[in-house]
Amino acid sequence: MYAGGKTANNKHYYLYNGQDYWTMSLDYWLASNSASIFCLHSNGYFDGTYVSNTSPGVRPVINLKADTQFQSGGNGTQNNPYVVK
């Protein structure tokens, strides 16, 4: 959410890659000590998903300075990573 995500269909969001995955950002804790972690879904929706749901993968989220440059191309996979300068 801090990086510009929203809880709506948003396939133009820079973290969107067509796959379900958790970020490292906590949505909230429940009284039962269960966690809800922010998840970007394959349909473009960004919301909290309980950790007990094992279908999403995990992808870290980092913050970059505004003047950070990155090379165009790449999709963030192991074989075709983003390049940050």
C-alpha cells in the first residue's frame, strides 16, 4: 500500500506480475496470534491474506530512493531479473 498499491483491480501496478504472492508487509495481527500479510493476486487485487493460505508465493518488497534508475525490461524472475543502478 505504501508503494502505491490499492485494493482494486490494478494490473498496471509495478509489483503486478500475473501471479499470487505475499509481500513482506503485515496487514494486521488477529487476537488468535494469526497474521494477515499483504498479497498481490494474479487478478490485480491487493489485500491481506492469512498466512495459513499456502497458495501464494513470497516476494520481498523494497523501497528505493526517488532518483534510483532501473533498466527497462525484465520481469523479476530468476532468469530475467530487474536491474537496479
